[in-house]
Amino acid sequence: MKADVWQKYEVLFWVLTGIFVYLLILTIIYLVLKIAFHKKLGGIGLYLSYFFMFPLLLLGEITAYPRKRKMWLIKSGLKEGHSYLEEGIGLGTSPILASRIVGAKGRI
């Protein structure tokens, strides 16, 4: 039997190839945006680092200790009946906890 291309190379090769293609696509998008916005973007290092840090930020949001976040909301002065404005960054764990604190009288 003839081995196909997936069996010919090891997993590490395909992982590194995927990362390379991902970086190549992001670099092309960066260059297109740089041309379209006439050099009003930050450096390419800053642009590429965001796409690698974003999954880690989500992982941190998921694994954050909920009691710590709830105590942070209580210490900030949030009470029943208050309004809470969420900035819209992350997965929405703060509004879920804030909705339990403000109750039916409050607004999220």
C-alpha cells in the first residue's frame, strides 16, 4: 500500500506547518490593513502577539476563581438594585455574577 501524505509526516510537522500557515495568513492580512489604512497601525509584533495571547486570555477567564471575582464586585460597591455596565471584554462571567448580586431590581 502506498502511504498518503498524512501518514508520511509526523504530527509535529503538521502542527508546525499549521502555525506557519496561520502566521502567513495573519501577516498578509496585516499588510493589506497597513496599505488600506495608510500606515496607521501598530507594529507587526504587536499585531501577531494579540492572536497568540487571545486564547490564553480566554483560558484565564474560564479558569478564574468565581469567588474572587464576586468579592471584587462586592468590594466595588455593587448592591441589590444597582445598575452594572459590562465593558464587553471576555466571556461574560462578571455579568453573570453581577446579575445574582443586583437581583431582579437591578439592571445589567
